[in-house]
Amino acid sequence: MEVDKDFVTRLPKAELHAHLTGSVGRQTLHDVWLQKRADGQCEDLEDPLIAINPGMDFVDVMSFFPLFDTYVYALLNDVASIKYAAKRVIEEFAADGVVYLELRTTPRECIETGLTKDDYVQAVNSVIAEANAASIKDGFRNIEVRLLLSIDRKMTAEQAMEVIDLASKYQFTPKTSSCGSQKTTSGQVVGVDLCGNPIRGDVALFTPAFRRAKDLNLSITIHFAEVPQSGTIKELQVILSWEPNRLGHVVHVPSEIKEVLKQRKIGLELCLSCNVLARLTTGGYEMHHFREWSMTENPIALSTDDVGIFGSPLSNEYLLAAHYFKLGSQQLIDLSRSAALATFAGKERLIRLIDQFQSKYNIETNGEISGDK
Ligand SMILES: CNc1ncnc2c1ncn2[C@@H]1O[C@H](COP(=O)(O)O)[C@@H](O)[C@H]1O
């Protein structure tokens, strides 16, 4: 079967590294902007269709992080706009053939609109709960979505602990939690993340927060060695002491640390377009470390990172992998299966969907009636 846009879209995929705000498309931001302007707000903000450049072949990391703080957060600053944007993001991932999505986001407040961090998480959590309930009600679960809460490297230890408190409050429990705890019954949070500008902060500050996350049975994923400054053995050893379940980016990893990652067979979230367009790697797609890690036993989840900024949906990341690493259709199915192994929830359903796809694929390509491989 030919590897083309149709094939990579139909392939059931897991997206495991997607920042909610970075995944909001320009058109969605534009719609919010128009609405706010009509309400007499955001008059000093430029139209997102102009402020955010589409199809860029280079994203300057120095202006990348401030874009959120100075621009997008000013636009998505109340419950209505946050819910609208989150819903659109989920719909767009679903339309791209993502059947399991872990969205991550940083709890934030807005003094101007009175939005609290709890309001923020509640808003995103409720959109996710509705998306999951809607797809169950419709009889076919096209997408299952779970939430990860991010600690930003610029936070204090107390702020990081506040994120863990919120993660605990909105923690996903397959059954209603017992013993009168403060968890919400429709919590969607399955894990926590460490993100933000990688040249900032001392990660050791967050050890108590991640220890507590472990104690609460929250899964942990960490932005790991994104730039040379955050790829020191000292920093990476601190992070590994938190026993993360997955790592994101893994660009500038010293060889002795690579050995630890291989021994632990830790899941890796690899973001081709982000790394190449933001020049976190050198040598373009051909030289991306996907090639090296694909030869190990570490599960790999190709991921988009910030599709609103980098403009490459997950289906396109699979196409890029096919093109630059000479992967055929069966290898792309195997890659999707590899991502399934690294999920924090929903594994059985996802593997079942991939198995069904595999069976149809076998029939179409070889006329085989059974067999999962
Ligand atoms: C190069 N890739 C990256 N590396 C590190 N952190 C990143 C990131 N891309 C996004 N973020 C983090 O995610 C926030 C936006 O989404 P949320 O408001 O949390 O939904 C950014 O402010 C940044 O802290």
C-alpha cells in the first residue's frame, strides 16, 4: 500500500507530545480575536493571521517562548476562549486520524479577567471530558483524550507544587475515587510534564514536586536535553532520579545518559518538524536523532509539539519519517504501535484499533484474512 497523505491520515495514531496553546491554529486564534474585537477587547493585539507566520521554514527559539507570554495568552484569557480553542484543537487532531491524544498544558491565571489556575484547568478538563463522552455516546470512540499538566521551568518550587495539587484534584481515575478525597469524578489528568524555555531555571528545585507526583501515581514526562544548556549530565541525572515514564525531544543527550535511557527502555516523544524548524538539531531531517533511536528498543512516539506554530500535523510527521528514513507502510504501522506502548492510558483500545487497521491492511495488500502483523 502506498505511503501517501491518505494512508498516514487513516493510520490510527497516538499524539503524546502536544502543548495545548501551541496547538491552537491561526484560524482559531483569528476567530477568537474577531470576537474579542467585536466586544471591544484586545484592540492593541495584531490579527493572529498576521502575527503568526504560516508555513515558516525557521522558527526563532528566542521569539518562540515570548510569543505565548506576550501574545497568545493575552488572547486566550478567559474560560470561553480557552474552551473554544481546546475544542477546536481536539477536533483538528481527530480529523487528522489521532485516536488517542495526550494534551498538555500549563495552569495559568489572568488577573484582568479574574481567571484562576483552577478555572483554567477546570475549563480544559471539562472540554476533554465532553469530547470523550461525546464520542462514547455516538457509539464509536474516534478519539480518546487525556490531560497532562505542565510545570514551567520559570516557576518557583511552590508554584510547581500547585500544579501537582491541581493534577491530583483533576486526576483521572477509571472509577470514582473513594474515601471522600477532593478529586473530581470526571478528572482527565493522567500525568505531569516539565516544559518551558530550556535555558531557564534549576531543575533540582522541582524534585519535591515530581516526587509527590510519583506518590500520587501520576505519570511523568519531561522535556529532556532540548538545547545544549539543558543537556548537562548534572541536570539529566536529577531528572532521571524522578523516574520519568517518558522523555521529550532528547536532542543533546551525552552518550553515558543515552545508555541509561536504553537500559530503562524509556518512551521517547520525538518531534521532527519542531526540532528541525527551531534548529534544535543540525543537519535537517536526514540527521535527526529519530534514526538513531529507531534502532533501539525504546518506544517512540512521533509528535507535533506545537502544530499551531510549526504547521505540521501528526500525519505529516509520519510522512516526513517515511520520506527521510525510507519507511514503508508496514513500518509506519509499527511506528504507530510503538507510540501506543508509551501512552499513559488507553493502551488496550489503541492497540485494538491498530490491530484492526493492520488486518484491513493485510487483506488489501496480500489478500490475507487474518493475522495482526
Ligand atoms: C520547543 N518546544 C517546547 N519546549 C519547551 N516548552 C514548550 C515547547 N513548546 C511549548 N512549550 C511550552 O508550552 C507552553 C504553551 O502551551 P500551554 O500554555 O502550556 O498549553 C509554552 O509557554 C511553553 O512553556
